[in-house]
Amino acid sequence: MNTALITGANRGIGLEFATQYARDGWQVIACCRQPERATKLNHLADQYGASVLIFQLDVKELHQIERLSKKLSETTIDLLINNAGTYPPASHGELGHIDYSDWLEAFKVNTLAPLKMVEAFVEQINRSQLKTVAILTSKMGSIADNQRGGSYIYRSSKAAVNMVAKSLAIDLQPRGVISVLLHPGWVQTDMGGPGALISAEQSVTGMRKVLRQITQADSGKFFAYDGQAIPW
């Protein structure tokens, strides 16, 4: 049985990842800030029993990541999905109106936390069969794709985590660990809004297909949910 560890698994894309992997017989380690309020995730755990384990984790609190790694020190993790993310109010990220405290918060969650997760769980990942780290990012972190400007906070935090994933691909290559970036598309979630183009089910189904097809040669690359390569 393969094992996936998913951050931000209580709603949206993270919950859909947990649902689909549980349905396919994986062991799912689902992490979120407030498990007691994660109604849908708890329902999933009730449905699949011991195949879905829920752990409290606020990824911006780095000591919590370390503590969870110690708790799961004997667990083998085939796939780490760094899904947890934040998008501060758009008005706080525009020129002349930057909320710098929001910017620091975004970097903690979107950039620092994914790297800390890998540092903390690299041994559990290294002893698995799939040895895969997936970091959910966004085309808004693509410098080449930026045609509209603005969104300084979100764009910069995602551009930074893109570089994190690329460096991880190089540093972890001797261990055979794959590090990839995934753009989920514009998804109908709390973050994406009801007017988004695709459902969480469509997005996750596509990203899982990408993850099934990648090889070591794809480590460090940036893919959309439909498999298309995205420019840096």
C-alpha cells in the first residue's frame, strides 16, 4: 500500500486529493490546522477507517512540522503533497497598498513550509518506492507568464517556492527523490471562487495523472494539471 501525506487536507484541492487516494486504496495522512472543525475530512476518515489518518498541523508553525515528523518517524511516505497555501486579500498585494505583514505570512505558508516539510520528512520519503514530492504552486508564480503585474504577495511567494522545488530536485537527485511543481488550474474552491473554470475533482484527477507519469527526468519541472509544461 502506498502512502500519501497531504497538507491542507480539510477542504478544496487537499480534501479532493485525500478522497481520491483513499478511494484508490492508499494510506492517506491528512493534515490540517483544526481537525475538530474539518467536518468533511472527518467524514472521509469515518468512511475509510484506518486508511485515512488525520493529524493537526499548522504549516506556518515550523516546530509543529518537526513534531509531526517525529510522531511519524517509522512511517514510509511515497508521496508528499505540499498543498496548504494562502492567498491574502488581493487589495493587500497591489502597488502602493502592500500589507507587509500579509506578505510575511504568505511566505511562511507558501514558501518556507513546503521546504520545511521536505527537510522534516525526507527520510520517510527516501525509504519509499515512489519517492515523490509535489508542491502545488500557480502560474501566477511564473515570471514569463506575468502579463498583468500586481499581486505582489502571492506571485512572489509562488515564484520563490518554484525555486525551492528546483533546488530540491538537484539536491535530492542522488537519493532518487523526485520534486515537481503542479499548477492546479483555476479551481472552484474557497480560494478560487465559484466562477473558476474547473472543479476540484477535475483538477486533482489531472494532477494525479501527471504524478503517475513522471520520472526522475521530470524532477524540477513545472506542470499544469493537464500535463502541459509551464514556463518559469
